[in-house]
Amino acid sequence: MKVAFLVDSLSSSQKSYEIIRLVNKLVEQGESCIIGVQEISSPCLACKAPIYDIVELFNSPIDIMISTSVSTTLKSLKMFGPKRRIYYLYEIFWKGKQVDWKFVMDPRLEVFARGASYRDLVASCFNRDVGIFDIERLLSGSNA
């Protein structure tokens, strides 16, 4: 199964560190993973998967595409390749940002949060099902 993670950058941040650790673990388990980035930078950790500019993934056949920000999610919704599109709400920074959140209601998009408190908040704000992110369950085909 080919899994792609879309991130803003892989530079020094907690989210980048966690994503690279997760991708490295999946690669060690034999999964086919790639990372698409919006900003080319030195990764904060050695990565065992190929790193591409997001635009290179536009037509790529990908089984699961996991976006990790509003901008990467909006890009994933314009791509033709992914069979499943997942918005992984790793962190919630809404205060002071002008974002049209209608994309969260797109039926092609599955939304997963980092934990129960994020899940409950997003579910109540958008009145939609939100799962808790669990990569093992996603790879097995079930919803988390």
C-alpha cells in the first residue's frame, strides 16, 4: 500500500519529528511511504522515505494521502491520484486565522484528530464524524 504524508515543512518542529518517526517505522515494516513538502528544507531527523515537492504528487497513484495542515489538505483535494484523502489534525491553530473551513465538509475527505479532545472539538464545530488517528487501523482498511 502506498502512503503519502503531506507536510508544510520537515524542518525542526514537533510535528515534523513525529511524522518522520512514524514514516521511518512504516518503512521498516515494509510499507511504501513518501513525503510531500511545501517548503524544501533539511529534515529535522534522517528520513527513510523519499521526499518530494508536493506538486510532484499531483497525479501519482497513492492509496492513502494524509495531509497535516489546511494548505496541504486543500492541495490534496485538487489531486487526482489518491484513493483516500485523510486530514490529520495534529494541532489546532484557529485563533486569528482567516480560513474558509468548508473544505472540512468535503465528502472525499476523512478527518482524524490526534486525540479525543481534538476529535470532540472538531466533531462539535463541524457536525461530522471525526476519528482518532491510528495508522495501523488506517492501513488495515478500517476507520480509526
